[in-house]
Amino acid sequence: MNVSKSSISEPPAKKSDYVFVGRQPIYNADLTTYAYELLFRSSEDNRADFSDGERATARLLLNTFAEIGLERIVGTLPAFFNASEEFILKRHCLALPKERVVLEVLEDVRPTPEVLLALSELRDEGYILALDDYVHSPDMVELVKLAHIIKVDLPAIPSAELPKHVEQLRNHDVRLLAEKVETSEEFELCKRLGFDYFQGYFFCRPTVITGRQVPANRVTMMRLIAKIQQPDVSLDQVSEIIQSEPSLAFRLLRFVNSANSSLSGKVESIRHAVTLAGANRIKTMACLSALAEAGDEKPGELIRTVLTRAKMAELLAVALQNPSTESYFLTGLFSGLDVLLDLPMEQALAMVPVSEEIAEALTSFTGELGEILNCVMEYERGNWNQIACGSLGNAAICDAYLQAVDWVSEALADM
């Protein structure tokens, strides 16, 4: 997708035309993405305003369905939405497509007869119900009976007491979701206890196994990415780099053949493919293919996340008129290098040829590269008060994110 500098550097007159939607993945036990939780975010004050829960939910739904589009945000996966007591009682949930959403009953919703009746109606209509931030207590039993999914609030339960909570919930026909999982140890504990779904930042933190050897193809692919992204690399060099890795060459030839259906003949060489598609497009597709190869056995959401970071960083650099935008793309791309290689970031960086500026950005968020990467990461985490990117306003940052999401979806679809 070609993006001009003006497309994200000049926000329109009305900032209210721009909207934010927070998105956090929910995983299966094998780290494939099960669903996304969508959260209200404000594009004007750069933070979530929870003083009026019903208004926040209404704005989130409007932003999702009317402004951005549900498929653009979650694809074909389910979307979790927070449902306040008032929202439930007023039957607003019935306006949502039951095959696409999971209604997340907030922790402050009490099991009054009116609430139980409304939730029973929703369940009978075919809606999936989840209880948010759940901590076991006797007065919540009636809500548990109506729920399909229980989101267990890990920080609120001591680890030693967690098995007892799980055992009590196993008396009901529910699936268990561990939320706010922050470490690999918590993830492994919840897996052993039989949790079905997982939510938190744990997937970005690798489990380092002492003595484990990093597969050679992962390191090779990461080195290829670094080389291909250099701004002065020539068409001949791109061809030689691609030819050095058979699986990468095969994927690129197959892509160019399928993407150019009007060609009178088939593409039969890497040099021919580079000439037809152009260096920039080939570099992008080579990067995607190499990343997919290096990320084998890693969650698909991780690949999507680092690609979104890379493109968003590049777009922000373009908007700020910074030179060497390829460096910003590579910085965002390598922000998940530690996870891809199952190594601490410092050790991972020692295995690939990156500049000192990129290395410093990845380890300490310093320099211009680090400033933009930090903006991208804080946006991704929903830390709106921490988002800053030079002279760019919220609208431009939001626009860069949305364009990055679109680019990643298109690029992965092409692959």
C-alpha cells in the first residue's frame, strides 16, 4: 500500500473525525488467537474515560461498527465487549450480531433478579456471556450458571489459592480464561490447571531454556531481513540474498506468479521477479516471508503485531519527514526478535547485523528511532498518557496505526 507523506501528517480540521479502539488478543492454549477484547479509547484526550461506563461502551460500539468496521479490527474472530449493568438492563446488547461478539459482564454487575432475567434472555437468544475480573464468592453463583466463559483475575488471587478457585468453577459448565497473565510462569501454571484461554502480555516474553540451541534457519532469516532492508541494497543484491534461502525463493516466485496473472509467461528467476515487481515490493514480500519462516511455531498474532509495529513506525517517520525510514521499519520489526529467537534481546541482537542506533532503540528506547518505537509500543498497550511522537497529534498517530493494520492485512493476505 503506497502512503503519501501528507496522508498522515496533516490531520483534518475536526479531530473528532478520528477514533481509537483498543484491541487486546485472547489466546488458546497453543497460542493461536481465539478472539480480541475491544476497549474504548478517546482520540481527543488520549486516554480512556471510565467515568460513564455506558457512554464509553456506546462510543466503543459506534467506533467499531460505524466508524472503523468490525472486520477491519478483528477479522473473522470474535470480539469481546464490556457490558455494564445499565447496558444489559436496557437490552442494548440485542443490537449486536450474536455470531460475532462475546458480551463481557463487568465485575460490578450484581446478580439482581432484573439482571439475571436480562442475561437469561441474551443466553436464550444465542449470545455468548463472559464474566469479567472474576473472583469466586457465593453471591456470584447465579451469574456463573448463566456464563459460558469466566475470566479469572489472576492478580486478585494468590497463586496458592488459584487451584481451589479453578476446582470450584469446574462444578459448572464454563470455559476458563486467565486474564492479566504477565509471566511465562503464570501461563504455564494456568495451562496445568486446565484454563482454556489466556490474556495478557506473557506472549511477548520468551521462555529461555538453558542449553537450548537456536535453530539455524531462524538466525539466517533474521540476517536476511536486516540485509534486505538496507536502503542502498541493489536489485542484484536482493536477488542474491533471496537465492541464498531456497524456501524464501520459492515463496517469492510463487507470489509473483500468482499476483501477476496477466503475464504471458511465468516468472522463472528471482532476478526476473525483482525486475517485474520492483525492489521495494520484493523487499517487503521477502521480509514477510522471512519473518513467517523465522516465526514458525510462534503465535500468528506475534507476527501480525511486529509487522504492525514496523509499518506504523515507518509511517510516523514519514509524517515527521525523518530520513532512512527503512530503519524505522526494521526497528519495529525487530521489536519481537527476542521472542522469535527465544533469547534475551541483547543476545538476539548480537546474532544479526543491525546498527548501533537500532540496537539502542530496541534495548533502551533512546534516540529518534527509540522515541518512535516507544510511541508505537505505548499505543499498542493502550497507555494513552504516555504516547508522544514529536510534533504529531493524536489524529496522525491514530491514522498511522489504522493504515499499518490495513497494510499488514493486505500483505499477509497476499502471502
